[in-house]
Amino acid sequence: MNALSQTALPYFESLERRQALVTEAQSWLGTPFRPHAGVKGVGADCVGLVHGILHNIGAIGEVTFPDYTMDGGSHLTASQLGEFIISLGWFTEVKFGVVETGDLVTFKLGRVAHHVGLAVSQAAFIHVYRGMCAGEATLADPTWKTRLTAVYRLLDQSSRITDHASRITSHP
């Protein structure tokens, strides 16, 4: 846990924000998989989907993603995904297994965590991956339960100034 997270409240603390997240996430259902994309109804990969949902409801600003490959989990020795999420300064890793609406959930695909979904409840998440359209899955499904690697919670940055201005063009 970083110093910023020790005093920040979770962004999705209010019912209104959680409802906005779920409504926006549902509007992305059926979006086809497209590498390095994040356009509702047109195409998205897992990070583009999560970014698109959070950005469209005003929870996060624009982000410049590092270069990544779709098969990175097969050959990397460390999770580029987890490192990137923490580097933004907007999220904190929470106790494993404690999932709330709005949390990012990461999964091992290959050797390391290389897939992300967005919790739409304590039991379900939205995600998209190769060969599939955006859809909901449950955390209890053995396919995902055994691959869950981390849970990250978005913090309310409204009263905070971060040093990530080089990667962020706007933030609520």
C-alpha cells in the first residue's frame, strides 16, 4: 500500500458511482475483441475495455499505455500489467479475495498476470479476451478463480495532486 492510499477513500464508495459504473459496463457488453483498442461497440482488448468504462464515467483521465503484446503473459517473467496499474498512482492493491464493485481484478494467462477485468459486483466482472466479445463472468468460475492474481481499488483523487502528469491528460 502506498502513502497516498493510506488517506484516500475508495472512488466507488457511493451508490451513485457504483450504479454509473454498472450501467456503463453493461453498455459495453458484446463489444468484440480488438487488440490495442477501446471503443465501445467497435472493439476493445481487456485494458482498453477497463479504461473505456472508467474514463466514460469520469473516474479516470486519459492514459498512455506502454507497449504490450497480446501474448506477453506467455513469455514475460514479471507482470507488466500489475506494474502499470500501480505506476498510475490511482489504485492500491487490496487484500486478496476482497472484491468490491469497481475493483480491477487481474488474472494469470501464461506465466504472469496479463489479463484484467472490472468488478461489477462482489461476485462478477466484465472483461474481453481474444476470440470473445465483452461479457460478464463470475469470480467463482474455476477458470478465473484459480487464475486471480490481484485486486486493485481505485482511490478518489479529487483532493490530490499526483506526479503522473506526463501520462495523464485530464483527471476529475
